Amino acid sequence: MRRSDPSSSGMTLPELLVAVVVLGLMAVVGIGGVGRSLARTRVEAAARQLAVDLEQARSSAEAAGTACALELTPQGWSQDPASDLPPCRVATPSTLQQVQLRHNLPAALRIASNGLVLDGGTVVVAAAGSDLQRCLVVSLPLGVVRTGQSKAAAGATPRSSDCVLDPSL
């Protein structure tokens, strides 16, 4: 049965308020999920970029037949100003601008002319908005890099024993 009363054809003020509140809550939940997803993506990309850049530095040292050195800064790998070795050739990734890095690497990460990494340590990559912490462990004596998920507390000094295998990698 259809009503012909025009006042009953629309929504009441309480119904409209409930609809606005529900839509607002859905938007907040959606925005929070997108922010977490974006932060996780930044961490993943930065960790991959660090590993790729390190491998590129090893390859360039081996190809040139010359030892070189790197320093890990908040912006990525760069030349160590205190090192007497020439800088290794790497591209500084822009993805590191939005992540936090913690590491226990020496000031100069030295790479031999045959591509072997002479120093080791652990790097942890994190980003605000995500609890994911990716880690890279540079192991001696060959300089093998393994990646995983850091189980250390946020802000803790990186240790290789806190870097566990992540099945999603």
C-alpha cells in the first residue's frame, strides 16, 4: 500500500544521523587500513631496495676490480666520508625517505675487489603506521644477505638473532 502523505516519504532526522555516523565510521576504518597497507608497502620496498643496492655495489666492485666502501644513512647507501676507499656505485632510493632505519653496521661497510663484503651487521627497516619490521643480515665471511622479519622490540638495537625467516618472502 502506497502512502500519499509527503511527510512520510523521506528519512527522519535520527535516521539520517545514524546513516551519516555509519558512513563516517566506514570511512575512518577504510582510511586506517589504507594507511597501514601503505606503510607496509614502504617497508617492503625499502628493504628490497637496500638489498638490491648492496648487491649492485658488490657487482660494481667486482667488475671494476677495486675495493670500495659504503655508509648507511637515513637516505640509503652513500659514500663514507671518513673512508679512504672509493665509494661503491649504487643508486639512492627515494623509498628510504619515508622509513626508519636502525642498524649495527660499522661506519664504513667495506667491499673487497672480488665482491666480498668485509664487514657484517643487521639492518632493520620500519615505518610509522605499521608494526612490520623487515631485517637484512649481512653475514660474514662471504657477505651473504638474508632478509626476514625482525621480532625485536621497536627501537631496539638490531641483532641477527632477531631476524627470523618470513614465509611471505
